[in-house]
Amino acid sequence: MTPVSDPVLDAPHHADPGGILQHVFGYPAFRGEQEAIVEHVTAGQDALVLMPTGGGKSLCFQIPALLRAGTAIVVSPLIALMHDQVSALQEAGVAADFLNSSQDADTAWAVERQLLAGELKLLYVAPERLLMPRMLAMLDRLAEDGRLALFAIDEAHCVSQWGHDFRPEYLQLSALHERFPAVPRIALTATADRETREEIAQRLNLQAARRFVASFDRPNIRYRIVEKDKPTAQLLDFVRGEHPGEAGIVYCLSRRKVEETAAWLVEQGVAAQPYHAGLPSEMRAEHQRRFLREDGLVMVATIAFGMGIDKPDVRFVAHLDLPRSIEGYYQETGRAGRDGLAAEAWMAWSAADVVQQRRMVNESEASDDFKRLALARLDALVGLVETTDCRRQHLLAYFGEAAQPCGNCDNCLDPPRTWDGADAARKALSCAYRSGQRYGAGHLIAVLRGEDSDKMRERGHHQLSTYGIGADLDEKTWKAVFRQLVARGLLAVDHDQFGALVLTDLARPLLRGEAEFTLRQPSTKKRLKAGRGQSFASGAEAALFERLRAWRAEVAKSREVPAYVIFHDATLRDIAARAPQSLAELAGISGVGDRKLEAYGEALLAVLAENSSPG
């Protein structure tokens, strides 16, 4: 295959995938399935790619785009992020642009002229724009001349009507194959359980496409889940104590909670801002722009924020409410640590979260099939929250991947002590049953502990066979027992009876002594040891890294692009550690391609020389 003429492909060693990877993007070697995907798509074949966030999905279509004749069309769902993705390509010397509704007519026409003149290697387009008659007519012209390189459908899970990122316009993308059957397509997503994978293949007419499923493991992310106990204070302790001045995302379930949490963090001296669908579009756009382009901001958001976020230096993702599924949790936490450096996924949860989520599903107008799937996914997430074994093992098992204990989650680093709570659980269930299944946990605990009161005597509950049989356990322990019974679905909350606890069919095996009920004892440790790859070998390296970041911030501001478009933190850390003394040594740093070496090499060496000079 003869590559097309393009500025970034002038040198002979650029005419192969490895050469482009090294000299254009600055990476020394492919990772995982990348090379096989690149070769498959470059050869003109369709592909469905499931690869974790930070796994290098973009290269899987960007490199074939540079090797194949014509222009690659990239379907991206978020207009606000196209500019930064295109800026990153342009910084690497790639002829790329976008078309979307944010542009005025003159700008759009100029891009269209470039497209028709064959001057673009990649064009990013929103799905609704792609399917307009005018756009399709232009693509027809390119196809007739053999100048359509490929279609890349990013965030392909948006086609799934089961997911929370469903975009109806994605359903129409199957028309691409019908209209342009000779043009290869690559659909990519960072998360998809088995049902969603099948739906993507079916709805995009990719049943015959080769599937590439990379490991879903993100080893640099540490998973930590805690039970709620003054959750905003717990969040502040986590952010201030372990991620001061670092970028992060805090997810909340409601818009009101988003605004209250963001305002409270600001009061506590944390640079935070809110994001949810109810804010004016101008404010949302400005908050997203600031988050992407400034260092150390915390975005407090609903799940309306995050899809397609390309910010590599998000050091933590925190959940103040339980997500809706393991898939949602995986996708949201995957926005941390895209640069491969140590990051953390922290969540505070309570049984009330589970009750609320179940209630939202049951009271929704969705079909019975959807409700069953949603509740099964929620139950799988509760299993992750409750597990006393390795969190990562449990998470990966959901995606059909076996793994060894990771050594980088709270359960591995601080193994929880457990106790056999089967007897206590049976007492709790029996008490709920014998009191008529009309009371909440507070009253049932008072019965079990044998507390005497006028209400107890009025109701005759001092005469129940379960009265006082749990006096050996304190109130906090009993709350944990009831919390777990609700979380695991053995007790349900009857909202029509003001929160009364009623037994479910799942309680029967435990009552008959046929099931175990192991409970976690609260951890006494407040801090876990530092995360992987977070520390420098010396204070001098850390100081140099900060000088390099300051230099990058100035350059990014002058070019009106996010800092990570210039260089990722991981690249600056490598430079700080290795302190290259020449352009040749600098070229050996991962993330420094030919174009960036030419544009910034001398300036970087000047920063390094200034740092090493006496005084």
C-alpha cells in the first residue's frame, strides 16, 4: 500500500505504523492490541474495539488515517471537546479539523473547502452533522474519488439504549455502511458489558467486524470504598489530605447536591465548580473549558459530565452517591489517571443509596425488561461495594476477565476484618417479621437491645420473643447489620409505610440456616500508603517538574490550548527524572514526537539548563 502525500509522512521511516507512532506521536512502542488493530483497519477491515480509557484508543484510528488514502471521518458526540482533540493532532503536525454547530458559516465553509481539496487527514464531526444531506453529499464526492479513508465511531456505547449515555442520533450511523460499503469502520468504546457489546454490533451493523477486547484493568487506579459517615467531611479529608491542589471529579446523583457540594468545597478553600444539565449552556461550557485548561480544579458534577473527557491528569474521581451500575462506575472512575500515573477512585456509600436507586428503577416508566436488567446491574455493584476480597478482581470479573489480587485497592492494602453475622442477621429478620413488618431499623434495634420505653410498652413489643435478644451488640453494629440486609436485598424498604422494613424471598435461605452472612468490621486506618508512581526520587526532581509545568502553562496559554495538548504530565515527569542534555536525548522521551521536538525542544533544554545552573 502506498501512503498518501502528507507533511507528516515525508520521511521514509514514517510510512509504517511504528514509524508514525514514534515520529508523529512520540511513543516508542505499541501497547496491547494497538498494533493488531492498526494493521487490521489499515488493511480496510471493520473493527469493534473495547479498550479502557487511557489505553490509547485514538491511535487505533489516527494511525490508519495517516496510512490510508484520503480523509478519515471521526464521529464524536461532544462538540465542546472536538477542539482540544483536533488541537492535539495539530500540535503533532497532523492536518486535522472539525465541523460542528459552534462554527460560523465562513469557518465551516473554509473547513469544507479543505476537505474537498484533500487537505485534511482527519475530520471530527458530530453525528447529527454527519447525517445532514449537505455533509453526506460531500462524502459522496470523496467516496467517488476513493478519498474516504475510514469512519471512526468514538464512544460507540452511545448507541446502546440500555446505557445512561444513550444518544438517539447514534442509531442512524448504521446508514454509513449502507451508503459507503467499501469504507472501513472502527467503533470504539471504553466500557461495554456483554449485552452492550452485542447491541453495538447489531445497531451499527458491525456483526461481521473483528472484535478487539483489551484488558479492562487500569492498574494505576487505586479503588477505595467507604461507608458514609458525614460524607462531605470525608470527601474534604480525602481531597485535602491526599490530593491537595490536584485535578479531580466528584460525582453526585442530584443537581442540588452538586451545587451544594461545590459551594461547600469552595468555602473550605478547594478550587471547585459545579456542572449539571440544569446550568445555562454558557456556564457549562465555561466550567468545562476551565477544567480542561487549568491545573488543580475539582469538577463537582452529575453524570452529565465526563464522556469523552480527554484530560489526562485527573488524579482522582470521587463518588458521593452510589452509581447506577458497575459499568457506570467503571466508566466514571476511568476518567482518572489517563496518563498512566497513579490515580484514585474513592466512593462513599450507604444502604440508603441502594434503596434510592432501587426505588428510582421500580418507579420509572421503563419496560419490565429494562427494570430487570437495571436492578441486576445495581445488585452487581452492591456486590463490589460489599466484597471483602480484592476490588479489582471483582470489577474485572464483571467484564469476564480473571485476575490475581491487585495489591492496589483498599481491601488488598488494608484487609478488612470480618465476623460471622449470620446469627445477628437471623435475629434482625425475625424481629422485623414478629413486629409485623411495619417498623424501621431504629425501632427494631431498640427491640433487639431490650430498650424500655412507653412506646415499646404501648405496642406490646416488650413481650416479643426477640425483645432483648441482641443486647450483646451495640447500636452501631446493629445499624451495620440492617444496612447490609437492605443492601443485599434480604430486607426491602416499604416507602408507603414510612420506611418499614419487610422481608423478601432472599431472606429465606438465611433464616433456614442455609446461607452465610459475613460482615466487615470498620477499619481503624485513616490513610493508605502512597499510590504507585506518585513520588519522585528526589526533591530536586519534583522542583524541576513544577518548573516544567509552569513553562508548559505559559506555552498552552499563548496557544490557547489545554496544557496536556502541549505535553502530558507523564512526559514532563520523565523529562524531570532523566534530565536530557540534548535534542537527541529529548527525542527518546515518550510523548516527544518530531514536530514537538522541533517546536519546543530548544525551550525545554533551556529550562533544564537554567535548572542545573548554580544559584
